[in-house]
Amino acid sequence: MRLGMVLGDQLSDSLPTLSALDPATDIILMAEVHQEASYVPHHPQKIALIFSAMRHFALSLKEQGWRVIYHSLDKHESPSLLASVQAVCQQETIHDVVVTRCGEYRLHQHMLSWPQLLGLPVCILEDSRFLCSPAEFEQWAQGKASVRMEFFYREMRRRTGLLMEGDQPVGGQWNFDADNRLKYKGQVPLPPPYQLNRDSIDADVVALVADRFASNPGSLDSFHWATTRAGARERLDFFIQHCLPNFGDYQDALVAGEPTLFHSLISPYLNCGLLEPMEVCLAAETAWYQKLAPLNAVEGFIRQIIGWREFVRGIYWLKMPDYADSNFFDHQQPLPGFFWDGETRMRCLSESINSALDHAYSHHIQRLMVIGNFATLAGLAPKLVEEWFLAIYADAYEWVELPNVAGMGLFADGGYLASKPYIASGNYINKMSDYCKQCHYQVKTADQSDSCPLNSLYWDFVARHRERLAGNHRMAMVYRNLDRQDPDKQRRIFARARLLIESLDDV
């Protein structure tokens, strides 16, 4: 008899573990483990999503004829995943264990030791739900001092055939990102509210999480995630119909009180397995062929999945474990308290962080150009920022979170992933949002006591890291602008930046 373990981010009928086993003779084990739910202070909604989706998936497997042993946190708590496996092996005659590669280096390394600890063969299968294996990515990246997503993305387009006419991209170009940067001013109506039904499994899990993880940051009040494949598919269909037509134009927009805009909110389902990348991309591609959505929207959406998502996973497995220690700028500042309670006078940060605390979600520009931007400019320690992102977001698993934050958000890897630091003054936020007009600070100045902190911190950061960044050709204009500044004004800017960094909790 073989034992297959299914993890909380592997909730797919196509999982290699299931394909390798026989429901007539083999056993599936699933376990809610406090150790995995608490090694960072995960958002309660993230834990509730995973536990409820696991319970629904276990029920679905049983309906398909599988024998499923399920260890729930409220009835059969195990100290670790290994302990759960050991408990089953003591009760059943197990000849070997089958798992699919997990999404975290730490756990993967631990699983490599399981054969010795269990005294049984353990087969670790590659996760075929991804479109590019770690070995294939390593071959693509071989010999490159740095890697760029755009070139990888083109290879993935050719491989999948998505939005292709022969060997050429439809529309005559690979990337329509330049068309996806409009500020939202109510030009088109926002999508209608999305209605989601709950069942008794959801209710039980929410109650459990509220009790067991009461001190974790974030609210359970607005738990809005689908916990079944059918629910995730309905959410995808809702996006295709109501959001995708305008997603491209406004995907970078920031609007106070509107954290979702035209975004899909399906990344948690992709990352836990309720949806798969090709079905999502094919749904979007079909919308373009049926003239239900424009090419800039569909291409931009598909690029995030077969391009960016696969790209960061490749980097993660290629560069770990050293990648987790990346700190190119030697930043050491602790996280300000408002990362955990959202109480800051900076409207952009308040909107973005409170969205994360309330919904376990904020969209990619809030993550990159507001939170990540501030963290970089303020010199926050990368490990602390990375842990926060991993804890707070419902779609955050280390394979996707770490390269996004360390490489893209913080430039902590020194440019292996991104060609320049993604930093900006308050002018970018003002261009893309309505945040600044409602802010305590003044976005048009940098050297006054009420100047936007991003403005002061931006120029101070650029000056402090000149030796590291001046050779980057994409930073050349920034340094020319720095050198043209009035020296007295520059001294005032730097003095204000120092005051801000000394009192980050009070911004």
C-alpha cells in the first residue's frame, strides 16, 4: 500500500501524487498542521482559505473513491507533517510515500530527509501543474549574469501557443504594457459586487481560525474567498465577464476605498491549486478571440501567469537558499508598527496596508510601488519585509513571495531579477491615484516638514546608494537630476529624510 500526501497548496485533481496512486489500493493523507500555519503570523483569512479548501478537497476525493485520512487541527492535531505521516505508517502497512514537490525550500529539504526518518522510500514528484520545471528554467538561465522576464515570457508564449500566429505574437508585438497605465477617474463603471455563498465547512473553519489564531494580524470579518474548485471557477468566470475588458487599461491604477478595481483576485486559487494556469489563460484568450476583451488586457493578464508567475518560481528554485539572505543595500531598519495596524498618515500606505489587513489582498501596484517602494526607500530589512508579505497575503507562498519581494520589490538581489530598483517619489503615486489629494502630506515638495515622505526618502536613497547604482544605465537620468538640485535644498531634503528614518513609526 502506498501513502500519498497532499499539501494545502496542492488542491488539484491533476496533482502528480494522485496520478501516481490507485484509489483502489492506496491512501491519501491531508493534515492541518499548526507548525505550518504559524511559522510566520499568517493572516487569518489565509489560514481559513487553505484549511477550508483542504477540507472541501478531501471531501471531493472521497466522493471520487479515494480513501482519505484527514488530520484536522481541531480533532487530530499533529506537531508536524512528518508526524502525521509517521502516525499513518504506524497504523497502516505502508510500503512507500509519494509527494509532489512543495512550494518552499525549507520544507522540500526536510522532505529529502524523510526516507531516513521514516525508514521508507519517499518519491518526490515534479509539479506538472506548472508550465516550466526548475530543471527547464535552470537550462534557460544557464550562463546569464542576470535574467529578464520579458525574454522568458516570449519563450513561454511560443511553448504554450497562447496569443500566437505561427511563431509570431498576435497583434504584432509581444507586450502591450505601455497601454496599461491609465489613471482611473470613473471612465467606466466598476464591476458589480461579487456574491459568494458559504457552507458549514467554511463556518467551522472560520470559527476554528478565529479561536486558534486570534492574535494574528488581519481581520476575518470580510472573509471573501472561494474554498472549492467550483467557487474558484465562478470567480474566474466573473473576472472574464465583468473585469477583464477594462483590466488592461486600469491594472496599475490606485483608487481610495477600491482595493480590487478590475483585478481578478484569482492568484490565491492558482497558488493553492483550485485553478490551473492554462485553464485561466485559455479562458482569457478565448475572451479575446470572441471579441469580449481587448488585446492589451488579455496579453497583460496572460503575461502575469505564464510569464511572471513561472519566472519567479524558476528563480526561487534556481537561487535558493542563498537568495533568502539577499540584502544588496545592507538595509537593517525594523518594520514600523503601522505595517501591523495600518495607522499611518501616509494615505497611500494606509490604503494599501489596511486593504491587506482587511482582505488579505492588495493589488500588485499597491504591493510594489507603495509598500515595496516605501520599504526600499526607508531602508527596511529585507527579511522582515519578506516575512510580512508572506504572512499577510492570501496568495503568498515562499516560492512566489520571495523573488517578488527580494528581487522586484526591494532590489535586494542587486539586479539579478530586475534591471533597476522599482523606486519612485510621490509624483508616481499622484499620477496613478487619488490618494495624494486626501493625504496629510504635500506631494509637491520634498524639503518641508509636511513634504511627502516618499519625496524626501527618494532623493536621500538615490544619494546614499550612488556608488552602487550610478553605473546602472537606467538610473543615469535620475543622477543627472540629483546633480542639478540646489545644494541648500538638497541639504534640507537629506535632513528631512534622516528625521523620517529616525521616527518611521510616526510617519
